[in-house]
Amino acid sequence: MSGARLCVLGAGAVGRSVVELAEEYGHTVTAVADSSSAVVDPDGVDAEAVLQRKSDEGVVGEADPDDAVGGAYDVLVEATPTTLGDAEPGFSHVKQGLERDKHVVLANKGPVAERYGELRELEADSEGKIRFEATVGGAIPILSTIEDFGPTHITAARGVLNGTANFILSRMAAEGLDYEHVLAEAQDLGVAEADPTFDVEGIDAALKFVILSNVLADGDQEFTLEDAVVDGITDIPGTALDLAAEDGRTIRLIGESTPEGVSVGPRLVPADGPLSVTGTLNIVQLETTHAGRLNISGRGAGGPETATAVLSDVSRLVD
Amino acid sequence: MSDTGGEVQTHTVRLELVDEPGELLRALEPISEAGGNLLSIYHERGNLTPRGHIPVEVDISCAPTRFETIVESLREAGVNVVQAGSERYDEELVVILVGHLVDTDLSDTLKQIESCADASLTDLSLSAPRGRDETSSARLRLKTRSGTNGDALAKLQEIAADKELQVIQPLTEASQ
Ligand SMILES: NC(=O)c1ccc[n+]([C@@H]2O[C@H](COP(=O)([O-])OP(=O)(O)OC[C@H]3O[C@@H](n4cnc5c(N)ncnc54)[C@H](OP(=O)(O)O)[C@@H]3O)[C@@H](O)[C@H]2O)c1
């Protein structure tokens, strides 16, 4: 099979980009849903018209969101909001897709971070498979690299996986400004959300490193956010960055994943080292058993960037 | 890395020798036999221990597991080993402490770190804000015994937590 039929759940930054770019990747969108509406067409929806309607009227069509999940498609794309704990509605969406023997590609971190074991069990009972490259580092091919090497050949992963926190720390260091000031600037630029809690408290990064640990543990052990030791960047004064700089170092919000555990917190790193990326860039270092250290960096977020990872996953599933 | 039980490190053994000819040679034999690389011998002649023995400090470089073998064979050979371990303060650890450093008695904090975390402070930079209520930062450069940075950091975290200070630590040794 070459092109796949896609059911896209969520019409936010990610879902909309998937709808927009699917055709370029040779796939057909047969259903789109947001929180209150859906559009379903087994022959392919009119992507442009759907996106236009979403921006004009706030809905994607006349149908009910349930019609989308129950419709005709090969791959379900889960791009609804990341939630903690029960990871709903994402988890139920994935469950419905797998129970119907469909493949599922997630951008939503919730189910993979909080209910990994259950997801793998559902997958084992299904003809469908799950992939979730987009959940860790947007466009950066981190999970597929781990897959290529095999999880047993990677002993640890560490790095910067939250662009907002990294933007704030690198601006604080470069401009000598304090946290509150740079946060406000980041919000004006659209780099930080109105409620930046997830990003600046390290939760978003922790979810990604939890997912990495789940992948690295390869079924031997399961992790959730509760297992992670998480510290944010909200209490870091400008003076701490100054002292770090005097010593040739800087501070970054660094996560570390091993098959044994997960931690995220502000760490001292060499100012000219690979981990001290600036702005919203992300970087991950993979420690391999026989091939030393791999550094992979790039854009970790954004609609088109994340949709790129989603669509690559789709192609891997159906090609 | 080596395949002989971990990274090669410098270890110091303190021996107490009876003041008899040939004693030093007898003590050194097991070391080279077990594959330890002798770096230096500090023979404090004239400086006797309370029991009338001569203290000797020997620096050896080898992997940790090999070092254990060396200490064992020294003891088997009847040599009095008083102290053995990676006793040198030859590793550096830089951390930044953040919080109400002055109000929480900085010099007491440092004293605790030196005694409990078994580290010696070689350099301190303090950056205090103008207002008293704001948090200040301090950069500490510590020397620790080789191979104990992880333990020292854990202790440091404890000491800091007691005073509600935040420790910004470097990545663990393995990752640097
Ligand atoms: N943005 C990124 O750069 C990025 C990167 C990696 C991963 N992700 C993850 O990808 C997911 C989507 O991100 P986003 O930025 O596109 O989020 P978003 O802009 O907040 O969009 C979320 C979308 O989900 C829809 N939705 C909510 N509940 C739904 C339900 N029960 N059924 C169907 N749709 C529902 C919302 O509908 P309404 O439009 O009706 O509110 C909205 O369209 C999140 O889990 C996020 O963590 C995002």
C-alpha cells in the first residue's frame, strides 16, 4: 500500500498541519475532528475548505466527533491535548483505533507517558501498530534512531526537549535579564503560552523523557510522570546564570533518561558544549553501547515540524 | 574504560611498616604482582606512629576492582594497611546554590558541606542581590575524592534541602 487514509483527531496547530501536508506525503485525509465537530468523507475531505471553516467558524464540519473515529481509515492520528493521569480523551481514541485493527500515530504525549503498558497491551491484541515519534522532540528523529540502533544498544538519553524553557534560559544568560522579564517577552513572541506552567515547571520535558525511558526499558519496566524527579526553572535568578558564565558554563533545563529512571532539572553545562543550544532549539544525546555518543538537534515543536514527524510515522506504517 | 573492572584511578594506601630492613620492598611486592602501577611512595622516615611504626603513603593507579585485590594481598602478606581507598581529593565539582544564602548562614552551610559531603571548598563566588528578600546565588568549586562526586552531590542536596536552598548541579560524571 502506498497512500494511507487518515483520521485526524484534533484540529489545533498539529492536526491542522497534518491535514494541510498529508497530500504532499501521498496520504488522504478521510476524517477530521475537533472537540465538538467532525467532517467525514471516505473519498478524502477538501483539506483547504476544512481548514478555512475551522478558522472562520471554529468547527471542521457538520458531523459528530464519534463519526470520525468510527469511519473508514487506515491510520488514526491522535493530536488532541496532552493530559496527565488517565490521559483522556487521547487514550480512548487510541484504544478505539486499535480495537478496530487500525494503526495509530500519536502527537499526544499523555497516553505514551502515562499509560504505556496498557497501550502496548492493546497493540499486542490488534492488527494495528502504534508510533509516536512526534511526542518526543517534534521533527527530530529521536525514536526512530533508537529503533534503528535497538533500545538495548542505547544506555541513556539526555538533553533539552523544551524549547520554551530553553528560550528563557538562553535569553536570561545572553541579556542579563531576570526570569519574569524574559517570560513576558516569550509570551509576546508566542514562544511561551499564556499559562506556561507545563513548560517552565519541567513537566512537558519530563513527559518526553518518561516516554524515552519507556522506550529504552523496552518492556522491562514502565514509567509514568510520577516516577520522574522534576525541577523547573522558575526560581533561577539571573545571578546564577552570571556565576555560571564566569566559569565558562551555563544553565539549561536538562532531562536524563536511563532504563532505570527519569530526571529533569536545571543543570550546569559547558557554555560551548553541545547541550547548550540557544533559543527554542532542542537537542538529544544518545549514549550508545558500541558507537559512542550521538547528538541530534533540531526544531522540537511547531505545527508543521510536528506534522512532519507524524506523517513520517504514517509512511513507516503503511509503506 | 578498561575491561578490568572499571576506570583506572589513583588510589592511596597508607601502610605502617616495622622499622626493619627489607620491610618496604616486602610491602611493595604484592602491589606490582597484582598489576598495580606505582606512582609514588612517601616514606616518612623519622616520623614514627604511636606504636613505633613508620608510616608510608603509596599512590597506585589501577582499576577499582584490582585495587581491592591489592589491598587483600597486602594484608595477606602481613603488611599493616591502615587506610585504603580512593583517598585523593582529585576530582572537581562545581555547583551553584540558589536561595536565601545569607539568612540561612552561609558559613554554616559551607562547613556542613566540607564535613558531611566530604569535599573541600577551593573557591566561592557569591552574588547577592541588593534587596535582602531576594534570592542570591553562590558558585562553589569543590574538590572531592575521586569516584565520589555522586555521593557528594547527594549529601549536598540533603544539606541544601534542610535550608530550602536549590542546588544547580552539573550533569553526572558519566555524561560529561
Ligand atoms: N504544538 C506542538 O508543537 C506539539 C509538538 C509535539 C506534540 N504536540 C502534542 O500534540 C497535541 C496537539 O497539539 P496542538 O498544539 O495542536 O494542540 P491544540 O492547538 O491545543 O489543539 C488541540 C485540538 O484537539 C481538539 N480536541 C480536544 N478534545 C477533543 C476531542 N475529545 N476529540 C477531538 N478533538 C479534540 C481541540 O478541539 P477545539 O479546536 O474544538 O478546541 C483542538 O483542535 C498535544 O497533545 C500536544 O501536546 C504538540
